[in-house]
Amino acid sequence: MLNFVQEKSLGSLDLSKKISSIRPLGAVFIVSLLLGACSPNNNPPTAQSQQKTVDLIISAANSIVDPIREIEELYEQQKPEVDVILNLANSGALQQQIEQGAPADVFISSAADKMDRLESKQLLLSGSRKNLLQNKVALIVPSDSDVSSFQDLTDEKVERISIGEPTSSPIGSYSVEVFKSQTINEQIKPKLVFGKHSRQVLEYVRSGSADAGITFTTDVKPNNEQIKIAAVAESSDHSQIFYPTAVIKFSENPEAAQEFIEFLFTKEASQVFTKYGFIHLGEN
């Protein structure tokens, strides 16, 4: 059984989408229906009263949790018939879920290689893939730390360094690339403490379980009094950080999924992403 980290329970959905059998209408109900049709109160249904008719499952990287939650609310206001269900985890875990047939309509990854793998297995709807965002890699430390560069991580006073798990978490693989580029990888290997994703790395540093960590710059809020960004990696120190998005080929709502992706490229969505520090890659 797959363990999803999500906003709303996927288990509560009828994912088989089977149509229940239609029972004959009773005479009383028919009379009521006719009387209702003749009623002078024919006001159109409000957005609040309109029933949800589409369940749209968005599998998204944990690192965009704040903007995607805000976008979820905006989208449901504009599309009251759509129930956006967020499935949040690290991109590697989401990729594996999709490969194993877990329900998903849209995938937003924090690394191109996770999307590449799904594309190589023909699990993406043809022509739906787009690069949505870019980000940067940051060295984070407690606010009172005097660590100010990646080279400082080799100092004996830095005993524990938290990074994402490189095999499943994009921020983990970016971290290793930075360490290798800075020629400190072998020196700091014994100090590494692995987290499932960048948010967990942030928590390790905040709680004192690690003396430093590597996250995305967007993980650290400007008003965070416990953690600061000590250094930002040069773009040449790691692979380009793109957040691609695409419709999953086995989506049961491909048109609605494509409409959601189109919304991600609107000015309204762009303002949300940039508010949280992401580099948004254009508008429709």
C-alpha cells in the first residue's frame, strides 16, 4: 500500500469512477420535480451551492507547498466544480507512486530527471510537459552561527550537516553536486544527516539536530528568526533547477488537468509563486 502525504484523503474518493445503476424515479419525486420546475424561484446556483463534479489530484513537490496551497484556493474559487486534491511528497516518491499506478492527474516535480523518467516510460500525456519554475540552492544555518560559506562545512565545529536523501530527493542530489563542485564532498560525508525532503532538512537545522543544511532558497522565510541563509550556490555548481509539470497519461480528467496547468502559467499564479521567492517561467 502506498503512503501518500496529502492534503485530502485519496482513500475517500471513488477512484474507480464506476457509474452506479440508475433506479426508477418514484411518482412522488416526479411530482416534486414538476412542481419545482414551475416554481417562480429560478435563481441560478451560487458558487457555494454548486456541487463538485471533478476530483483533480495534483501530485506536487513538497518544496512548493506554500504557493500550491494558495493556488488551490484561488483555482477552486474560479472553478467551483473542481475539487483540487494535493498529494505532497518529495519528487522521487511521487514519481514512484505514479509509476506504480497511484491516482494522479498532474505532476509538479522539483527536478527534471523525475519527470524524464516518467516521460521515458510514456506515462505523460503527449505535449503537456512544461517548465514552470526555477529555484536556487542555499546553505542554511542557525541564526547565531558564524558559518558563511560551503567551505566552512569542513570545519570541525560543524559536526552534522543535513541534506535530502540523494537517491529520492532532488535537493539531496543538488547538494551532492554542490559539494563535489566545491571539492568538499569526501571531507563532509561522515557528517551527513539525511532528510526525506528540504522541509525536513529545514526542521533538522531549526531544532538543533544539524549544524547546517542544504535546502532551496524558497524554504527559508524572510521573517525566520531561527534560521538564516549563509550562502547561495552558484548555478554552475549544480544542474539547472527546473520544476516541470505535466498531465499524467492515465488521468481520468485530462482536460481539467490541462486547464489547471494553464492556470499555473497565468499572471495570477505567477504572482503567488514569485511572492514565495520562485522564478516563474512566463505566462500564457
